[in-house]
Amino acid sequence: MLTLEKLSPKKGSTKARKRLGRGVGTGHGKTAGRGHKGAKSRSGFTSNAGFEGGQMPLQRRLPKRGFYNKFGVDYAIVSLEQLDQLTDLTEITNETLVTAGVIKKGQQSKILANGEISRAVNVTVNKVSAQARQKIEVAGGSVQLVEAVQK
């Protein structure tokens, strides 16, 4: 019967580990495969991540592009079509958008005029495009803006 203690690896799939520093006859004696002198031949040597032996490292050779504005505010885009699907809501705020799963908690929102809105809703968000504001007001709704919170 085959039991766990009788299991063994397939023949030829495992190899004995390289035993270093065990005599000249092994082919790994004397310097034990470390070569002569230098930091790599010493015990305790560790190289810095990205160090390329004095050659200019890759992260310094590549061109740098772009800019991250730490004072900028990222807005979650919400379309009028998404607002129209929230049929049970007449008052729409960032909190109601979060509970409806349209935006994530803590995100600022901007409403864009993608699609149409067929009913009157009162919207209180951070930003609204001019066309979206016009479409909401034509449908009988109103728009109020809330100050965006800096990150």
C-alpha cells in the first residue's frame, strides 16, 4: 500500500547539493567557488538592491518622466446615465453615491454629461461640468457644489 512515508521524488528529479570547500578533488575546494579576493569572497557580504558592480544602475540610466502633484485632487467620474439608474434617490450626495457603489469611500466626485437624465434630482457633489449642470436643471433638478477636500 502506498503511504506518505513511502513517497519519494521521481528518479533523476533531485540532485545532491553542492558541497563547497571539501578538498581540491571535488572541484569546489580552496576558494569554494568564490574566486580570489574582493567583497564577494568574504563572508557576510551583501550587495545593495540594484547594484551593478559600479556600472550605472538601470534605474539611473532610464529617463525620468512625469510629475506627481501632491496637492492635486483626484475626482471619480460619474455620468448622468449612472445618476439616472439610481431611481430610488432624489437627493444625491457623495455619501449616497458611496452607498450605491458608484464611487469609493473618501473619493471626490465630478459629474459629466454622458447620457441623459430623465427625472428631477438634487445633486450635491464636488464638481459638475457645464453641460451636466444644464441637463440636470432642464430635467427639473438642482446642483450644489461642495468644497473638495485636499489629500
